[in-house]
Amino acid sequence: MKKIEVFAPSTVANVACGFDVLGFAMEGIGDTISISKTSTVGISIEHGKGCKGIPTNPQKNVIGVAVNALLESLAYTEKAGFRFKVSKNVKPGSGLGSSASSSSAAVFGVNELLGNPYTKRDLIKFAMKGEEAASGLPHADNVAPSLLGGFTLVRSYEPLDVVSLTYPESLYTTVVHPQIEVKTSDSKKILKRKVDLRDAITQWGNVGGLVAGLAQSDFGLIGRSLQDVIAEPTRSMLIPLFKEAKEAAFKEGALGASISGSGPSIFALSFSRKIAESIAIAFNNVYASNNILAHVYISRINPIGAEILS
Amino acid sequence: MKKIEVFAPSTVANVACGFDVLGFAMEGIGDTISISKTSTVGISIEHGKGCKGIPTNPQKNVIGVAVNALLESLAYTEKAGFRFKVSKNVKPGSGLGSSASSSSAAVFGVNELLGNPYTKRDLIKFAMKGEEAASGLPHADNVAPSLLGGFTLVRSYEPLDVVSLTYPESLYTTVVHPQIEVKTSDSKKILKRKVDLRDAITQWGNVGGLVAGLAQSDFGLIGRSLQDVIAEPTRSMLIPLFKEAKEAAFKEGALGASISGSGPSIFALSFSRKIAESIAIAFNNVYASNNILAHVYISRINPIGAEILS
């Protein structure tokens, strides 16, 4: 195989209570990458749709960093290289794991071209190198669901332990992405490094409740558990109309709503496409009536993750 | 009905990662209470086996406090009272929820004598009043499993939300109770009121992992998740031979081991009775070889909780 086209989905990390540990994959949005094996050694990156502002230098682009980590691990010495053409339908700084989609799609595609020396799960650690290049920290809460699909829990980083959670198939998400940029680094800065034990207990009660609710298809419990007392209270200040959007989602029957990743996107979960669609209209209204451009997405939880398109 | 004999089991709270939120019920050990409806108004408490040092004054005994909360809630005005005869096979200050077993058995039995105006789940809030009398805080992590049985998660206190978790039937616990007393109040004092965000994230990753592992009957995941970076590092200092006992349990194949409640009891979990029995021998050896009297218990997770004996 000399050429492949792959897709890795956008992802919602944190999922209210699960700061730095929970995430799920979306359907229909993410990164599409065409990868060609070339006779020239090295990595070259070409930008298609939606890549404005992203460096093409492979040392500075998450694709280059992640793929090089994969090739190094294989002690790859073939006199060949890889050319990537990237197309994004969600721009960077969305809170929907844009860099994770790139890293995940790239390592997934190269692994395919090399005859699958690694499993998808193995690839997480290489994609994490891309995350490290993008934000300074080797997070897995976006790359895990982007690669594996579904709802994932990063139980531990040392050693890396990613759990695929059981969840009800009828779970839908509605995401609104107000077209303003919140840098992950800014959003990290406003978090306190010490938290009250009481708040921490509240948070892990909710993580336990959410995981149990997903496993038992108990939508009421899922909804009650979608609370964040750690990041949302401060981070939501960086997102215009956060409170209004959240309230609008609840009014339409959302199980819960919170910040996607470090924002500014906001996600809601619901138990039917019909409710998800009503929330989409409500999200649109909140931003349109305040003259803020916003994109809205409706999706099931994507059960597949990274996949071959052609 | 004029008389009833009820049992409410001992419980292991916290369960490593789930400080203040997780707990499970044991089989075979706990409180047995005979309750008689009397023609004299008021509550009287008589002590049987294992009640040394516990006040019989109903204002100061958790039974009196919990049952009065139940009767008040019912606006009980019948010219009758209740006499309790209590028998314990685990003494107070064990870390096995001794006060919770008393409160739970008492409200469960009185509720039965009154024709079950409340469900078991409703009774949690009354038993919590007993916990408040015993330790100053209305905890539910022992009373919830003692009443409901199984593995429980207190997702939230305000409002109270107790989740019965799904767990594998072949899960066994081995508990060693070194015969020294650690007061819950002392054990609370040595906890920090602020925790590092990194530690909190580790803890909620493990809570998520444990709940997922229990739901998926993934014993490996259960084991990896049984870690406590919040309470165990400091509280274990109050327990003689904690490290040795924990290591001995792992050597016999325990999935994990940690402090039961606020100690000094230590619990281990394993996936077969055979391993649970080997751990019991190992626990015994650790304490016997250091001349510390210790009681050891082996039990499945008790699926029933509070029950009528006769």
C-alpha cells in the first residue's frame, strides 16, 4: 500500500466531572488526512481546508512529532518518507481536540501503511507526543477517544491505562462552538493547583456516578452526575454566553451540559436525536441573538474512532 | 407484629480510591438487634455481646438518635415504645462501620414493626442521623451498604443520591482487624483539607476505573484501580503493620488492599474464595508473628444488606 485516506474524529474531553480523564468521540467532524508513502526520506505536510495558522514544519506540527515517535519506536530505517495532506472541519482552539484528531489520524494512517505493527490502543502513546508538542502536556483524554472511539477513561498515566467504557447507544451530543479562540494554555492557567478535599470528593462521586450511569444505561444518573465543581466555575468565565447556553440546553431536555475540553465549545448530552436537535436550535438562537458566530454539531457517540476512508 | 430480630452487616467504606463515597457490605458479621414494641412510650436499649463502652442512654446511642429521626419523620404518636437488645460481633472503632450497623439494623427493624412505611433506601437518611451522633458527620458510606447490601456509591449528599453498583458475584473480601482502636475523629484530623489537583485527578481516574471494572467484571481493572493517594498515605501510619499486611495480601494474589473506613481494619479484595482464604492466613501470620491480636474475616460481598432473622 502506497496511499491511504484516514479520518479521526473530534472529541469531547473532561465531560463535566471527569477533568483530564474522560472523553468521547463524535461522528462526522474531525480530521481527514491523505497519506502517501514517498521515495524521499522524511515527513512533509501540506495543508488543505481549515488548517490556517498551523505550522507545516514537521518538527513543529503535531503530525510530524507523533509520526516520528511512531517511526522511532519501530526503529524505521526504510529509505522512504510520508507526505500528509490534512483537511480539518473544526479549527484549532475549539476545545474539540483538533490537535488530537491530527495526531491520531496520522499515526493510525502510517501504522496502516506499515502493515499494522501496532494496535489502535498501542498508538495512543505516539499520538500523546503530538499533544505534548501542542500544549506542553502529553494528555490522552482526546487522543484515546479519537483513536478508539466510544467513551474512554484515562485511569492512569503512569503507567498509561485507558479504559473503554460501556455506554448506551442512544446517547447523543450537541456541541456549540462559538467562533472565538481560548488557548488551552490560558485555560490551564486559571485552574487552581490545590482543590478543597470536599470539592474533590464531590467530583469523584460524580465520576463514579457517570461511569455507573453509562454502564447501567441509567439516563437519570448520567444527568445527575454531569457536574463539574473543579474547572467549570472558573473556565466558564472565558466563554461568552456559557450560562445562557447551558440553561437553554436544560430547557430542551439535556441530561447535562458543560465545557468541552478547555473550551470554548460547550457540549450537551441527551438520550434521543430529537432532543439533541432541539438543543442545537436553542444553542444557535443563544449565539445568533447576540451576534456571535457559532457552529453547532449533532452526533451520536462515535463507536469507531480512527478509520480508513479509502 | 410485636417483636422482630434483625441483622445489619459490617461494611467496608472508602474502598481505596472512593474516599467518602464507596462502600460494600460483608457477610456474617455485623449487628443483631432484637426489637420489641412496648406499651411504654420511649426507647430503651439493652446491651448484649460486644457492646462494651457504648452508652445505653437513647439520646447518646446511635440507635436512639436514628430511630427517633424515623419516628419524628412519621409524626409517630402511638402510645408505644421500642426496646432494643443489641449484639455486636465487631467492636466499635474497628473501621467496619460498627455504628452504621447499629443504626441501620435499628431503623430497618422499627420500619418493619411499623408495617414498612419506608423503603430501605428511604431509611438511609435516618441511619445517617446515627452516624452524625457517632462521629459528628452524617456519613452515608457505611449505612448505605449496610442497609442496601452490595457495593454502593454515594454520588451526592445534597441531595442524597446513593447508587447501587453492578459487581461480579465472585468478588471476595478478606478483612483483618488488629485489636487496637483508631477513633474516626483522630483519623479525620490527620487528613489535609486541601489536596493537589494532580492527586485528585489520580483519585477520580481510579474511582471511574473501579466502577467500570466492577460493571464489566474486569478483575485486572478492579485491581489497578484499588489505589488511594488521598487518605492511605497518612492514615496508614496509625495502623501497625499496615505495609506488611498489604504486601502479604498482594503476595497471595489480592486484587488490591487498603484501609477499611478510617481503620484500623484492612481489607483486601480477590476474585475467589481460595485466594481470600490464603490472604486470611497471611494476615493472621503478619499480626501473630508480631504478637498483636487480630481478627480476620472472609466474606463475599453481601447482596442483601439489612435483613429479618426472625
